[in-house]
Amino acid sequence: MYMSEWCLYGDDIREKFERRLEPDSLEGELIRYKEVLGEEFGLKELLTIQDLRVKVLIAQAINNVPEFLLDQIGKARNSYEFPSLVRELERIADVMEEVVEGEGE
């Protein structure tokens, strides 16, 4: 799923991901894995799978940053709230610079 598509769904996708991390959902998932892989599959293995899923989502988000930025620039350009596309590009660049500087600390 591309970042620009997330805008179409609103909070539905975020809520879906959060539900998957609730104890009831994790318990059901653990039971399904045990049925397929056997009783030796435990909570540790389930949490490892969840960890990998989160890392995949992060990698997808990083991969989609350019499209997301273009989507946001398009929204800014079409919005009356933002008087100047150049000003918005400067704000995006400032935020990105802050993020990069924050990671270096």
C-alpha cells in the first residue's frame, strides 16, 4: 500500500494494526500458529514474528517517503491554507533536517 493511499482510509488502518496487538488478538493468533506448527510454537516465536512485521511496515514506510512527500506537497498546493508552495517545501525540508540532526545525537 502506498502512503498516499493511507489518506483515503483515515484512521481505519491504524486501528486495524493496533487491534492486532491486543492480547485477545495475539492469543487467537498464537492458537492458530500452534495448530499449524505444533505445540512447540510459543509466545517467544509469536513476538518474533510480530517484531518482523513491524520492521516490514517501517521499511515500507521508508520506501514510500518520496511518494508521501509528493502527496503532501500536492495537498499543500491545492489548499487555501498554504499561501505558497515554496514556503511549504521549506517547512518540509526544515522538518527533515531536524529529524536527521536528531538521529545524529
